[in-house]
Amino acid sequence: MTHIANLTTDLIVAALVLGFLIFVHEAGHFLAAKHFGVRAPVFSIGFGKRLWGFKRGGTDYRISLLPVGGYVRMAGEDPTESHPDDPGNLLAHPRWQRFLIAFAGPAVNLLVALIVLAALYKFHYERPAYEERAARIGEVDPGSPAAAAGLKPGDLIVRMGNQEHPDWENVEINVLTTTNQVIPLQILRHGQLLNVPLTPKAEGADQTGYAGLYPCFPSVVGEVERSSPAARAGLEPGDHILAIDNRQVPCFEQLSSVIQARAGKPVQLTVSRHGKEFQSLLQPVRQNIDGQSKWIVGVTVGTDILVKKLPFGQAVESSLRKNVDNTVLTYVVLKKILTRHMSTRAIAGPVGIVQLSGEAYQLGFADLVAFVAYISLELGIVNLLPIPVMDGGVIVVLFIEGIMQRDLSIKLKERIIQAGMLLILLLLVFVTYNDVIRAIGHY
């Protein structure tokens, strides 16, 4: 029953998110068409049979059976039914106006992504603090590509590919979008620069890149368990552990490594609290955790999340930068998929969007708003791809006709539309198959 309830919630959230974004997309086309005097007999959310609607101003505003898209039907949009002498006909208008009508839908999606994210950042800007720090490695999975490359905790990545001084966000993106290809690294270890070839491998349902290296989290105490060794040693949440037995520990992960290596021997901590330093003796105890016997002290890593409100100008700037970064990343992923450097499983379709919508909703309002902005951006980008019957395909045809100084033949346009519909159908079947494979392990 829990799985059914979760699926129902995911479907409702996805329907609301996609319904809103499809509405604003089609509203962009519709308003542009009305502005230039093009008749629009139908404004539909969804495809197929008309379920509900009303007619006003010569337009049938409707909700249709299949809520996986939407459309605005404009007079003359079908080349076989075109009447160029009709002033309300799309083809009776100059190409620059038809271009703006086609571009208006994706443009509104891009604008919504910018506005929604800026509004969120104005009242709630949140991101892991480690993403903005230098890329110092805190932990390496045994047997991982990072371990095979010889990377170690404490290594500082000073160059990744052609990028100097990457932060952890750059590192994570590069790894996720690279599989079975070498990423040249230059690291700083004990004052010495070393060149290391890292080759992430495909892993998980999405077959995205995995390297097995993790960021260095500051040695700040989060929670302290009652009656634990840490509690008996006088540690409190917020304490900053500077050193263990006079050995500096810049990363929280090193605390665990040193304690396991000491095999239960007491360790001397140098701790900073409210700007004052003091010493504390810590005696680890042995416990079984997930079937393994380990030495534990009873503390968790401190919260490393930046949460703040941004001034209006900074919120807009941060939103613009984030959307530009996501746009570049989208095209990088598409390029790597087309060149077979990434798995096609990284592409999400309708089912994947349903799953992601539910996950964003469960995480909270801020994550859901950020998800809406991201999906709006992706809708804008995808619709601008040069695929026939999509806005990008229409724009390409208009560009070709502009160079030729004449319209393509109706017969050729029919073939282009048919090819585009077939391609869209095949893509929909393919991404849905990918989604179902992923979803089987989710619900």
C-alpha cells in the first residue's frame, strides 16, 4: 500500500508540474500568434480526445486525454490546409514573425526557469558548503577507480582536464558525465605535484560515471551520542577537532581512519570551541555495525549546508549562472551520449520525471521549486533541438527557407512532419523503457 500511495503522490505532483510548464510553454506560442494576428482554433493541454474545455474568442481551450504534452493549433500550421490569402493564416505572415511564434514557447520556459529560481534564491538559497571549496579528497572507496589511480585522502586536486583549481561541484559533474575515459588529474600531495590518470566507470541504474572519491568535510562535530566515548570526553556539537595526537586532521574522514588504525588505544584530541582550544582524551569502544566490528566514538559529521537569503540582484545573478551551467551541462551530456561516451540510460522520460517529481516533493518545498525551474529549463532546451515537428525543427525549416528565399514544397514539409512524428514516437518508447527499468527498483 505504501508503494501505491507513493506512486499516486508522484503522479499528482508530476501532473501539476508538467501541466503548469506545458501551459506556460503553449501560452508563449499562443500569445505570440495572437499578437501577430494568427488565428488559434485550439489551445490544448494534453493530446487526444477532448475531456473538458470552453470556447472563447475563436479558440477552444481544452484539456485532453493524454497529459504528456500540449499544443496550440494555428490556422495554416498544417501545410495541406494552408490558405496564404487568409490574413489569419500562419503562412500569410513573414518568416520573422513565424520564427518569433515558434521561439516564444521555449523562450517562456527559459524565462520561467530564470524567474522561479531567482525567486527561490531571494528567500532561500541553499547548497552544500563543500561544493564551493577546493577539491581536497576526504575519502576513497577501496577497489574504486580512484583507488586504482592511486588517489589518497588528503590529496588536493589542482587541475582536472583543462580546468585549474576545480571545486567539488566541478569534480562531481566531470565524474558523472565521464565513463571509461581518462580524466587527467594533477594533485598536490605533501607539497609535491603528481599527475594521475583517473578513469571513472559506469555504475548504477543510470550508468553514470563513478570514481569512488569523496570531498573533505571539516572536522566539525555534529551530534554526540549519549554515554558515548565522545560524550565522556566532553565533546559537544559544533566542536572543531584540530588534531589527533598532535597530527592535524583537516578532514572529518581522517578522524575515523586514525581511530581504526589505533585499534582501541586512547587518542589525544586538540579541540576548538568558540575560539578557545583545549585537550581531551578519547577512548574508543568496539561495536558491531552492519555486521562489521569497528572502533567507534559516537559522533557524526557536522552540518555543512549554506542556507541564506540573497539580495535581489545577487539572486538573479545566481539564477542566471545556475541556468547557464545546467544548459551547458545538458549539451555536454547530449554530446557524450551521441558519441557513446555516456550511456543512453542517463536520459529520463515521462516515467522518470514522475519519479523525480515525487522525490523533489518529499525533500521539501525548496527542492520542489528548484525542480520546477530545472524541468522548465530542460523543456526549453529540448524544444529548441532541431527535430522536425518540434519548435527547433520549425526554426531550422524557416532558416532554410530564408536562405532559399522561398518556401519548401508542401509535399516535402509533409515528409518532414511524418519523419519527425516517427522520431518522437521512437524516442518516447526508448526513454520510457529506460524509465521503467529504473523505476522497477524504485517502487
